[in-house]
Amino acid sequence: MKMKLGFAAALLAGIALAPLGASAQQKVRMGVSIPAATHGWAGGLNWHAQQAEKQLEKQYPNLDIRIATAKDAAGQANDLEDLVSVHNIDALVILPFESAPLTDPVREVKNKGKFVTVVDRGLTDPSIQNVYVAGNNPQMGKVSAQYMKQKLNNKGNIVVLRGIPTVIDNQRVDAFMEEIKGTDIKVLGMQYANWNRDDGFKVMQDFLARFPKIDAVWAQDDDIALGVIEAVKQAGREKELFIIGGAGMKDMIKRVMDRDVLVPADVLYPPGMIADAMQITAKHLIEKTPVQKEYVIEATLVTPENASKYYYPDSPF
């Protein structure tokens, strides 16, 4: 069963006001395993995790949260071993660095009787998780494609920059490709850019060198989009195309607000979902509140008409 969520703050507000349950005195340990802040979205993720840690430990004095950050999948797998054997966690909230390499390590955690909440980048075996919290990845791909179809009038040459090999990347790309079926939109090239600005720049440089006519770019992610923008401007080709990213980075939302012709729209995928996941898990463990199997944050299209609603200038992302 899925429960749809609005923007992350809505769920945070509702849970933060909840009273303590009868079992509140039992000591509870939660491990939070996330990628290090290697790019903007991950930086926002880390910030929201830290804010949630402070708020939850204040709300539940018997709760101890341990946040571990990793620069790669192997490091994250090692972190999981430490969280279980050294810190003796009762529950794990994890945003996997990559799906496949973390599936078996998370399975080992689950087999030791721990409650598992998976965030964003799903495992290849979803039966492992107790709870899944994520943005609506298929919808993110579909909404991006729908906007691109309308903007291009169903025809044109595009390039696609993917994230990293994960379940959610597949979901986004599959939905995008399905949506443009039956149109005259041609995908000239598709390549991983690792949700990274520098990689986005390099991949786009290659696309620009290979393809003399590109009408639009689906960057999928705002960090990638920043690199794409830089490459396009260096090549002097900013008048021939437009770029659609995703996540809701404040810089990109501001560009949409200002009607930047290169960035006419964006699609939300807020990093605050990690705080939602921590809140849901803590409330379940301490107050014994029932949980849904999935919590899904909608992928909203941001245009100049509604961008001001999603612009947070003081946000780290």
C-alpha cells in the first residue's frame, strides 16, 4: 500500500507534534546510512538528516541516532557492519549509494532482526525493506517527458544524461522513454553522468561535439544540469536548446522564476525525504505507530507561474 506525501515539510510538521507513546522509556538506537555530501542534492540530504537528528533526539530523549556517511558503496557496506556490531542499532534508515552492491549488506542487517527503512535509491530486492520512502521516480520521468513533448511540439533531437546505475534511475528513464513513444522525438545519445556537475559537464561536452543539432536536454538532475549549462555556454550553443533538470535546487528554481530560456522548468525531488524517513521510523519504533509500506512524494512540475512556492533562498540546496 502506498501513501502519497506532499512536500517534505508537510509530513515533518504532522509527526513532530505527535505525543510520546507508552513505550517511550525504552532506549532505541537508529542508524542512518547515507552518501557523503559529494554534490548539491547529497549536501541537502546530509543537512536535512542532521536537522532531523537534532529534532528527533529532542522530541524523544530515549532515542539515539547515529549518522554514517560514505563516499562509495564499499564504504557504506562497512558502515552497516559497524552500525550493527558496534552501535547495536534497532533500526536502519538507509539511502543506498548504489542499489545492487548494497542489497546483500542490507539483507544481512534485516536478517539480524533490525527494522529497515530504505530511502530513494531502492534495493534490487524490495522484500528486504519494512518501509520505502522516495520521490515518485516514474512520475518524475513522465512529467519531464510530457513537458518536453509540449515544448518541442512532439518532434526534435534530444540527449539524455542519466544518474548512476540504480533502481530509481531505471524507473525515471523507463517512464520518460515510454512517454515519448509515438512522437518524432529522437534520443541521439544517453549516458550516465552520476548526478554530478563535473560529469554532467564532460558528458555534455561529448554530446555537443558529436551532435551538431540538439533541441533539448533531459539532465534528470539539477547537479547534472549545472554542468550541462556550463558546457552549452562554453560551446556558444545556448540559443538552440533548453534543459530540464530535476530536484528543486534553489539555483534552478531561481532560473525558472527569472524565465531563463535555457531552464524553462524543473521537476521536484526534495532531499528532505531523508527527514521524513527518520521521522516515520522513530515514530513507529517509539510510539508503535503502524506504517505504510511506501511513502511517495509527488514530482511537481515547476514553471515560472508556480516557482515562487518552491524557492527557499536560505536552503543549502
